[in-house]
Amino acid sequence: MKKGIHPENYRLVAFKDMSNEDVFITKSTVETKETIEVDGVEYPVFKMEISRTSHPFYTGKSKLIDTAGRIDKFKNKYAKFKK
């Protein structure tokens, strides 16, 4: 393994799934300015839109999330090509 190419600033970080409010803690080098308290300990927090606790592949549940009307925007954009 090459020396000096891996980051050395690993620390415990809370990752928060914003779709279901699930929080899990793991080591990471991600930069963040916000913090969250979990079990009486304060951690830097990184907010995510989707994680293993909300992704349909892992949960087995199909869920349609249309952020900012993306589906409608796509349909309108390509409606002119429809035969």
C-alpha cells in the first residue's frame, strides 16, 4: 500500500437521513459545520437525502420521490417527441 495517499483526519461523524430522520454514526473525513447530539455526545452531522434505511433496494418498499417536479419536467420536455 502506498504511503501518504490516505487521509489521516478520520473522526466519528453522524449521518442523518432526511427522508426518515434515521441517524447512524461512523468514521469519516467529510467536512461539515453542523453538529447533532446523539446519546449525550455531540457529533458533526452530514445530512443525506437517502440512505440504507430509506432506499427501496434495501427496504424492499417502492417509493416514488418527486423532488421539484422532475417527472413532470421530463414529460413536458420530451412530449414533443411522442408519436
